[in-house]
Amino acid sequence: MMDSNSIKKNLPLTDWKKEFPMLSRYASNKLLIRQDIVLIGLCFQRMKMIKTYYRPLLTAFPLWKKTIDECMWPLFEQSFHDNRHIPLDIPIEQHQQRFHDSVKYVESQSWNLLKENVKVRDLFDFLDYHRNTNVLLLNMFSKQANFLKYRLITALYLQDKRLIQKACEHAEKEMSLWKNYSNFEETMGKLDTWRSEFYQLIDQREEIMERIRINSMDKKIAKLKESHLII
């Protein structure tokens, strides 16, 4: 454990890394693993109003973007809760006292996504849960769109025709809802244009996989441990 002086200054990544050995330090506030087409793991966010508190978040970053900088915009950030369903905001000075329980909450609410082998079903179930329970996403069409791309690119990576078909069906269902929002075009442009670009991803599979391969060779990313998606 960290001494009291260190706790006041630093986020306690060392302790978290011991409990989640599959994750590696990527930055001063991130522990990540390379999971085929994304980086996924835990981000530790200092609270804006109370700097002496930190909040663990389940997060993922896409590897299919054109640059590493673009890749580091998160696909999602999911908070954890204690047994009273209160967000898991941990006072840094009480880290040692609360750490054991905090680890249990994070383990039980990570949807089995931080393991060496991750079932696609668990990933998609989590995306559905995050989409349906995060009220901030209701009008964030760009985030919703990224989830649809995440599903499709996962299916393309695994080269599974059934998953590709289901990803397309899921996208059509989502797009049918977008028609009812007058502000969709203000942020995303014409729906028909977005639909066309979405389906173009299927023909662009080789290009997308090459971008993932190149980004995975980045010096910091290449040092991370690997996790794999399984059907």
C-alpha cells in the first residue's frame, strides 16, 4: 500500500494494478489492456470540485481511428456504484480503508470485460446496458453512432457473418429511432448519408484492420498486455 504522503499526491494506480494484473499502466490515470480492436480498462478521474476524491471508470478507446490522438477519445466511460447505488467516489486519504470494498464493486460491475478472453455477448450486453441507462447518451448521437460502429467493427474483425448481420439489424433499429429526433441532423448530418457511410465500413474492412494493426504498433500500446474477443 502507498504511504499517507503519497496518497495525498498521487492516484493509487499501483494498488489497483495488483488487483487487476491483466491491466498495465498507460498513463498516470489509466490502466489498460489491448483487446483486439480497442484499448479497454480503468481510468481514475479526480473529481473536479473535490480534488481529494477520485472515481474509477470503466473505459475503452478505439484503435480504428486514423491517428493515435483520435484513438484516445473514449468510446464510453462507465462509473461504478457501491451497495447503496451511490457513485464510487473514493477519498484519496481513505483509499486504504475503502480499497477492498471498492475492488469488489469494480470486479462485479465490469461485465467480465477485463479478462484475458472476453465473450462478444458480454461486450454487446454491456453496450446495451450503457446505452439504455446513461441518460447523458439520450441525445448524444455521436456516442450512439460510435457504439454501432463498435459492434460492426467487432463483427468484421471476427469475420462472423451472423454477427455482421445482427450488427446491421441493431443499427437499423437504432436509426429508426433517430428519425424521431429533429436535432439529429444538427449534429450528425443527413440520416441517409450516415447510414450509407455506416454500411461502407463493411467494404472498408481491410483498411480498418490495417489501421488497427498500425495503431497497435504504437510504442506505448505495443507494451500493453493482450486480451481477445471470443464468440
